Amino acid sequence: MDTLAEAVLSGAAPEELSRLPLPQSFAAAHLRASDAGVFDGTADRDVRRTLHVGPVPMPRIAPDEVVVAVMASSINYNTVWSAMFEPISTFTALRRFARQGGYAARHDLPHQIVGSDAAGVVVRVGDGVRHWNVGDHVMVSPAYVDDQDPGAHADGMMGPEGRAWGYETNFGGLAHYTVVRASQLVPKPAHLTWEEAASITLCAGTAYRMLVSDNGAQIKQGDVVLVWGATGGLGGFAVQMVKNGGGVAVGVVSSERKAQILREQGCDVIIDRREIGMGDDSDGTADAIEYGKRLGRRIRAELGEDPRVAFDYVGQATFGTSVHVVRRGGVVVTCGSSTGYQHQYDNRYLWMNLKRVIGSHIANLQEQWDTARLFRQGGLVPILTDVYPLAETAEALRLVQTNRHVGKVGVLCLAPAEGLGVTDPDARERIGVERLTSWRRYATMARV
């Protein structure tokens, strides 16, 4: 371990951190452009074949950037896509970004450091950074926004040059260090551990924009909200937000084990998708209306009404059913498509019933700060289950790829052990350690 990392771990003062040099290289989970064709003709795109952990060079820092010593990160499905080189190689996105010239050219490398979540300590700030200092404890938002783009000023996510950090950019969070724009930083809630804090920005921020924000469904008291994949990284936070907002959460899962988790977490209505005939091998396309009818009957039997909102990040297998099942004037809010991007639905049920589809992507900085505030208040809690060391990132990624996990899967980067990083133990005790760690009992014991 380099001297700067050792100083961070020892709790050195900001002055000392500023004096110590950045290492010339550091350990990172990364992909290699030379692996792009390794899955040609292969049915199982096992991400353990393409995700490498080893030394990479330290990039130079731009005036509006900071270097963060990463204590912990977590796994998101976009890293699965990157490691499978689907739907395209993310090295294509890096080359496209690099064509802007200037500091963007740094991103076009024969390797890509992946990861779209991180929590850690600021160890360098660029000359143009005003609101952050060396020594600050931060989380990193995955929204990589061009603040000189006029489209980004009404809503950061509307800028045409916006990107997903660690997916469409280089220097992601699954590493000992990351380089990010100052506009990506969010204060770390002081009562959370490093691994807990590193598991919330992408999924919780995305769920907030989809459900609560003016840019999403704007849920209100009494709203019935259908949440697909309700024990997943996005779905687990969505259920919390619906409950906190006075709504009624209808969680759809794929197994009795996941149904039991939702019962323990207080979800209002729990439906195993096998109850409506939607098995693991169903793409949801041909039978979407029939699934919708069955699902609607099931929800009405429990609640007496149809959902106003469908929270859908599953995609191809569920989207047509979502459009069918929401009530007249209802909303389907969608981000991502883990089962496929080609969505099919019967448009009669959309236009004739005045329904809406809202596309949503990550969250702008204000939405991320609003989400972090809910964690600080104790209204939201982490859904962290499994935690892996950086050296085993490929195994963690495989766990997510094969959908054998629930909640969020964390990765310890510089942090030598779990449970570190809490600077407000009183708040942790007040919110409740058992509540904050309630998802840990759902950890997947078997390594895949």
C-alpha cells in the first residue's frame, strides 16, 4: 500500500494528506480493450473472464476535479454490461468521449476502471474546486455532468454530454483511487460505514428521481406503487421510499426467499411472479396482457384498486405488463432494462387510458443531496447484503450477473475491514444499528 493510502487509513490531518504525493499507480478493477472479442460464439458471458484487478496508472487531475481515496464501492448492473461488452463495448463510449479533446482525451485508454459507486476521502482538489477540501468524507454520484452545457442547468441529467461515471467514463469507483468532478460529490452521512455509504448513491438516487422528484412519478400519500424486482438494488430502495411517502408498496419477486425478505421489511403486498405464470424464462412479450390481467386481479383483491405507478427497471420481461396494469392516467417510470432493451406493449392501453411513460436516468446533484438527507435523518437505510474485498470483485460481479443476490453487493477498496468510517456513533445508535444492518442477514453465503 502506498504512503498516501496509509496516511488516509491512519486518520492523518488534511495538511499531511496534501503533502504526500499521489502514487504513480494503484490497484483497480478494470477491463481491457483487448478482451472485447473474448465472448464471440460463447453462450455464457462469464464476467470473471474479463474483469481484472491489478495496477493501473494514476491519471492527471483537471481543474474541476478531485482525487478520492476510495474506502469502499459497490456493484451495479452497468458494470455487468461493461464486462460482457454488451450491448456494445464501453471502450466505444470512451473513444467517443475522448474526441472532445482536452482532459476528455485521458479517458481513451487500453483499460477502463469500472464502478459507479464510491465512498472515501478527498486527497486532492483541482485549482477550480471551491466547495470541497482535502480530508472531506464523501460519496460519489455517478452523474458525470458537463456544467458548461446550458442544457444541464435546468436539470443536470438533461445535458446532452451527461454520462454515467465508471460506465461511459474511465476512472470509476472499484479501485483504491478515483478521479471525479467536484459536481459529483455528496457529503457522506456520518453514521454510515464506508461500505454502507458506498452502496447508496446510484440506486437510491435513481429511485428517488424515479418516484419522488418532480422529474419522476411524484408519488403522494395513498398511491399504490408496483415495484418489480423489489429486493434488488433499485427495488429495495423503492419500497422504502413508497412506504416513507405514505404510499402502498406492491413488491413483485421471483422466489419465496425474496418474498420472505419483503415481509420482514414491511412491504404492503407481496406477489411472487410465478403466481401469475411469469416464470424465470419468460420474456413477458407474448403474454403481457394476460399477465397484466392476472396481476391486476391479484392487486385489486388485496387493495381494491389498480396501481397508479409501476416502477420498472427490469425491462423487456415486465414492461408490457406494467403498461397494462397501471390504472387510467397512471405512470410507468422506467430506467435500465436488465432483461432486454426491446420493449413491446399494446399501445391501446397507453393512449386510450391516458397513461404515461417516464424515462429516468440516474439523478441530478440536488436529487442526490436530497436523497442523502433522508439517510442522515434515518428515513432511508442501506440495503447492503454481501461485501467482498477488491481482489474478489470479479466474484462479486458474477453474483450480480447471475441474480443470486438481493439488495446491494459491496466491495471494500482501501478499507481493511467492514464497520469503519462511522464518525457519528450517537446518530447510528439513535437510528438503530439493527435497522441499519437489517439487510445483512440476507447475505448470499455461497461464492458463485
